[in-house]
Amino acid sequence: MSARSIFLDLLSFVANDAFVAVRIGIVLVGILIAVCQKLMWNISVWDYTQVFLDNPYFGATFSIVGVGACLAALQQIWSLGQHFYSSYMTCSLEIPSSDESFQWVLQWIYARRLQNPLHLSVETINQQWNSGGKKNNSRFEFVPSAGTHHFVHKGKWIQVSRTKSQSDNGFTLRPLETLTLRTNGRDTSVYREILEEASAYVHAKNEGKTTIYSAMNACWTSMATPLHKRPVESVVLDDGVAERVLRDLEHFVEHADWYVNRGIPYRRGYLLYGPPGTGKTSFIMALAGYFSLNICILNLSERWLTDDIFATLLSTAPQNSLFLLEDADAAFVSREGVTSHDVKIARPGENNKNVAFDGMSRLTFSGFLNAIDGAASSEGRILFLTTNYVDRLDPALLRPGRIDLSQHVGYATEYQLKKIFMRFYPEEPEATAELFASLVMDTAANVTLAQIQGLFLEHKYDAREVFKDLSVLSKSLV
């Protein structure tokens, strides 16, 4: 670092501080007066000063002012020293709360580095019941509170400063914060090591679990405690449906080079459509667990969601995540008063209130398409859309490159009914499952697995009682 750059930096510091500038100006004026006295009146500066010091009133006043000036000068020297030290003898890392690593580093610091910290922040996590049916106590997650903390990492002293923004944070539920790490020297590789260790710690802590994120303005925030992975086999779909989607997604995840070598954008879009309660969202949750992915859920009807924010959310998603946009048909058009027969795509010059993507949302259809398939769309993205009314979606959304695989998830078939019966009552013979499936198909043709599961939950331990209540399936719950 050259002396010229240091001098210019100090000069900038002085120029930006009016108090320092005034002090230096007074000193310069005093020197100028002394020089004039010496040149014009041929009297030494010492003799000139002695005349005033012999005056008791001036001497007392000068002493008081002199002491104050000396203290002020020492204060400014200390400030200049601190500025010089922090600028040229330390290095720092700033992590905003909008970045995923913010919580990683806080958790890692508390768990691995701080010894008996005195100032903490707490997040209470309530789990009502455990797998054994017993009520759990609340669990507390501690992290360093706002303020300054210190710890040692591989022999290096690290200062941690956590500050909260005083400005309004818009639509987010948590205030904007900044985490600043500072250490001696100019080697910034220590911060890369800290981030890698913090990332490894959090991923090991959440191993075997799925984290759910929701969008708060332009930031992703974890909604709750990571959920245990759901087995794919626990979601009973029609024969071949789950295998088709699973096989396609597995090829996408494991063959990134195939896309790169052929110049094809490395992203994949899926659409699951069908009646409510057929297992669309449950299947996506199970897929996320199977591939060890987190889930980013975004409500497209949010009033704060604009084209720019939507594109930002897609490009800044947490690591190893898939996107879930539920009820895509309802994002821009109200379902009230709309049937599957009166929805159509407006032609030029027509004014159709039921056109898809024409509602209260500030997110435009063109902005939505550009974000998922435009030049600036992110690579490696996995997007799942669900809808109950596929005919309400604009055909432009359904073309390959935006939605690469569409899969209908319909009402329960005989195959599904037999399989889910055996899953709930494995001690029953297969013939009983076949009889159940046959009776359900005769009783209610359009029945969902949600209805079947609700019936099983009422009779958890007695399959014979299920047969007595089959009549409830004829009542539409949709």
C-alpha cells in the first residue's frame, strides 16, 4: 500500500469530519498570525506570547482553553488511530440477514466457539407431540444477541458485531440485521473457513430433514423446525405415476453435464394437476426428502410480489432447494364464479374477466414467464406447480422449457385403494383389500385419497368398522 493512498485516505477522513477540519483550520490561522507577527513587527513569537501570558485574566483563560484543546486533540488522534488501524491493519466480513449464511454463522458461533456467552437471543420451538405420543417440552435455540462478541478461531482473535437496522423492513416479519466479523491482519481466507465450517455444521444438524422456506418480501425465511423426510412410498399414487416423475427428476439431478454439453438450460419444470386432496403436495414433499432438497414455497397472490422481486427470489433461493408454487391457476384470477367451462384465453380485443393471470397480483404474466424461462433465469432450478384447474392456465406457461413434464393426479383408482388399505392394515389379507377397493368404486366413483385416509383415521385399529362407514364416501368433501 503506497504512502500516497494512505495520505489521501486520511485527508478524506479529515475532510468528512467538520470538527477535525475546524480544529486544523484554527491551528493554521494561529501559525499564520505568528508568521505575520515575526515578519511585520520584528518581534519574536515567544515575546509576543509572553505579553499575553503576563496578563492574569488572559493566562487563566488560555490555560482552560489550552487544556480543552489538548483533550480534543488527543480525542482526534485516537479517532485517527482507530480509523487507520481498522482500515489498514484488520479485515472484515459483512453478512446481511437476507443471506442464508447469516443464521448458519450465528448457530455455529454459539455451538462451537463462544464459551459461556452472557448475551443471547432465543427462538422457542414448540413441538406438540413426539412420535411416541407423548407431549414434548419446548426447545430453545440460542444465538449471540445484538452487540459485540469475541471468540478465537485457529489462534486468530475474531470480533463479532451484530447490529439491527433502524429503518422499516417492509413486509418481512424480522428486522434487517447485519453480522460483521473482524480480525487482525489482511488474510481473508479465515472467513471462507468459517463459512464452510458453519455450513457443514448446519447441514449435519439438519441431516435427514427437510427445511421449508417461505418468501417474505425479497428474502427467504425458514418457516419452522426442519421436518423429517417423508418416504416416497408413503404417498400412494396410481400405478406408474410416481415412478414417471421420480425417474425424470432423478435423471435431471444426476446428469447436469448432459445439459451443459448440449447447451440446454439446466432447469426443469413440473406441473401436477388434478382435484384437491389427491396427494399432489404430499408427493412433492416426499420427492424433496428423497433427493435431500429443501422446499421454497411462494404464494403468487401476495400483493408485494412484483416482477423484480419474483426474479430475485428465484435467483437467491437457499442451497439445494426446489420451488413449489401451489394453486397456480388462482394466482392471478379469482375462482369465485368461475367454472372449468367458462374459462378461456382472451383474444386480442376481448375483455374477459376470467382470463388466467389477470387478477389482483402485481406480478405480471410476462414477468412470471421471463423469470422462469428468460435470459436471466437461474440455472439448476427445479420448479413444481400444482393446480386443480389446468384449463385455466395460459398455454404459454405449459410449453416445454417452462413446464417440461405434466402429470395428472386424479381420483383414487382401484390400484390405489388396495395399496393404501394394505398400508394402514398390513395384518389383513389381500383379499380384504380387494373387496374394499371394489366396494369403494361401487359406492363413490370420484373419491380422493384424503377422504380414504380420513376414514381410516377414524378406525385405526379395526378394519371391519371401515366397511360399515363406506357410505360417508358418497358425500362430496371437495
